[in-house]
Amino acid sequence: MLFQLFLSFVQVGLFSVGGGYAAIPLIKSSIIDTHGWITLSEFTDLITIAEMTPGPIAVNAATFVGIKVADIPGAFVATFGCILPSCFIVSLLAYAYRKYHSLPLIQDMLSGLRPVVVALIASATISIVQMVVVNGKAADLTGIVLMVAAFCLIHFRKLNPIIAMVGCGAASLVVHGLFGVPLS
Amino acid sequence: METKERKPSLVTLFFSILYISAFTFGGGFVIVTFMKKKFVDQLHWIDEEEMLDYIALAQSSPGAIAVNASILVGWKIGGLAGMLIAVLAAIIPPMAIITAISFAYQAFASNRIVAMALRGMQAGVGAVMLDVVFTLGGNVLKQKSWILIVLMIASFLAAYLYDVNASILILTVLALVLAGNLAKRIQKGRKS
């Protein structure tokens, strides 16, 4: 059982290129459809949890399914399986990068990719900013004020980003919790 | 919180990634943004271009972007030991949190206090991401190369408006660079 769990998550780790949501259909087909280790509604819960908590979805899923199937050892086996392919493949890439990144052709490729990466980060940023600015259908004033304030502190005052984020969480607790501003 | 420069150490590597991994949610690009902030802007262990290369590699390899980026940063800072430490630091927080939550999911998901704090933290994540995008985007513009600027704008539109998959974008640009190189070489061949 543990070995099957391990193999299933090696598969998830190996074939989910592009991270995040790319892993969801893979997890669904192998964990739910083939093995029936968790139900579809547990799977939906899992995605909700994954969105609310830190960490990659695949790692969250591996831990969650692992616990359901074989408790804490299951969590370890599944998570280990899920990151094992990355460890090999990306380490090879790290080696290749060190060795070849100064070749002219590779230099050209890398300098072409950098603006693409910036664009990808920008695109992810806009989606998050939208989520902050608009809550349901109305504008979320608390979110906008917090975000602008945090941005200024980080950009101009070099405030530590993690402190800024935890600070925003705390401020939101005060505004919504103590002053009773409704959440949505 | 001025920029503090420290010599690369495995302990700092471990705790830096542990913190980032424990506090950032919202997908791979969020965590690599925080990594860029930490390792490029604060610790100065990696330069900006190399970090962007890592993100491209992490994005195009199988597996979670956060884990892949940790592997690359780990190798860079501390070789094999650095890689193992970085991966551990990246997966300990989500494993611990999911383990705790899976025993008390209902209470967690319906807790109003949790929802309020998370809502505020999203604003913080947005702010950090905006900061990094302004810095990175500004640096691309500063290079004053129209090809790079067009690439950036076109990829942004493709990713944001048309939901083009990141891996496909990366492959397309690689193919374009290859084709450009080939064209150059053919021209050279004709001249000689």
C-alpha cells in the first residue's frame, strides 16, 4: 500500500509540468479515479485547503492523501515520492546551467526568457491584486488600503515582505474583528 | 529593515526558505517572488538575472515551482547539502500545516478569524508582488532593447488575457530564439 502510494505520487511529481493547477487533474485521475483513496468531496476540500495554506498544491495533496491512506508514515512516503522526480531532474538542470550558461546560444535563450518570466510574475500579480481589490462584486476598501500601504512600506522603506504580510493579516483582524467591518 | 549582507550559510538558507515557505500561499509565482526579494534584494547571494533564469527553469521542469526553485537556490548556495536543506525547508511547513489541518478541517475552514486574517494577508501578498514586478519590469525597460520589451509585453498579454500556459510561452520563446540564431547563421553563410 505504501509503495503504491509512493509510486502514484512519483507519477504526479513527474508529469505535473508548470506547477500548481497542472497537478490537479493528475492527482484526480490517479488518487480518486484509479485508487479511490479519497472521495471527490474530500478532494474539493483539499483544493480549498491548499488555496488557504502555504505550500505547493502537489505537496499539500501528497500530505493530505498520505494521512488518509496510511497516517503520518503515509504523509511522508507520499510527499517524498512527489518531490523525488524534481530533485533528480532539477539537479541535472542546475548542473547543466552552471556548466553551459555562458555559451552564446544559451545566453541568447536565457535573455529571451527573462522578460517572459517577468511577464508571468506580472500576470500572477494582477490576478492576486484583482482578488484583493474586488471582493465578490463590491470594491474591498480595507484590502485596497492595506495593499497600498504595504506596497509603499516595502517599496520605499524596504520593509521585510513577510512582516508586511503578517502585519496585513493582523490589521485585517482588527478592522473586521474589532470594528466589525463585514468581510464580504 | 535595511539590506543586510551575510555570507552564504546553510543555516540562513534553511531558515530563509522555511519562513518563506511557511508564510506564502497563492501558488508558485508568489513563492519565487518572495525568494527573489530575500536572496537577491536582501541577502545579495544571487544576482537578479540568475534568479530569473532559475524561475524559468523551475517553471519548465516537472514538479512544484516552489520545490524546483528551492533545489536551484540550494545547489547555488551550498551544493548537494544546500539542495537537500533547501528542499526540506520548503516542504516542512506545508507538511506540518496540512497534517494539523487534516485532523480539524471543518473547524479551520469555517473559522471566521482565520478567514479575516487570510483576507488581509492576501493584500500583503499583492503588495509584495507589485513591488517585485515594478523592480523587475523597470530593469527590463532600462536595458532599452525593444526586442526584450516587446517580448515582455506580448508574453504578459498572452498569459493574462489569453491564459496561455506558461510552459507553452517559454517553449515558444525558446523556439523563436533558436530560429533567430539559425537565420543569423544562414545569413553569415551566404555572405562568406
